[in-house]
Amino acid sequence: MRKIMAGLACGALAAGLVVMAAPGEGGAAGGGRSVSILHHQFDPRELTVSVGDEVTWTHRDGEQVHSVTADDGSFDSNPLCSAGNPKECMSDHDTFKHTFGTEGRFPYFSKTWGGPGGQGASGVIIVVTASPPAPRKGAPNGSTTSTTATAPPKS
């Protein structure tokens, strides 16, 4: 009986890890992606998404305050956030969402624990155009049917 219970517990733990490791879904038409703020870092530090994807940052760093601020100023979770003004920053369990509408590299940082150019608590979102679907076997002249759903690029 003890071996059966241990086996069930291990299976449940493994299933939970698979769910936690799977990318987020929902949000914008292209799907959703998640970044955690934990231990004064963004995790993952680099994330590749497709044009139209929504990225959600979730603060999981306890009492430490943060922001999610693009190096170029194109997005900012808390414009008034600073080390001297912590009440205007993200706190534990707060989220910030941003949808990326164009291709490119979007470096970002936390105003309280990082800085532009990859200093300290910083990360980068890489936005790519989704690949077109592969031609269907047997389709005349290699033509394809169009769909509205796209798969995210493989990391």
C-alpha cells in the first residue's frame, strides 16, 4: 500500500511540474506567454513570442517592489515607480500585461533592481512573425488553405 501511495504522489508531482512548465495560453489572438519576477530576476530572462502575443509578468518576489519597463519606453508597468517611491511599484502577486504588435527585440528592466542595457533585473522579449503553415500533401501546385490559428515558434 505504501508503494502505491508513493507512486501516486510521484505521478501527481510530475503532472504538476508538466503543467507549470507549459507555456501560458489565452490572451491575445497569438496566445499568451508568462514571465515571473522572483529573487530580483525575470524568469525566463529571454522569451521569444509571435507578433500578437500577450506577455504577462507576475510579481512573485515577496515584499521586494519592481516595475517592468522597456529600455525604449514603449511599455512601463508603473511609470511613477522608483526606489524612492516604492508604493507606485508592482508588489507581490501584481501582474502586468503587454501585447506585442511588431517584430523586434524589446529589452526591459526593473526600475528598482535593474537598469537599461541589461543591468541587474532585466530581460528581453524577442518578437517574431509566425511561420506560415507547411503545404499540405496532395494539394495541387503546392497551394495551401489558410487558417487563423498559428503555432508559436519552437524555442
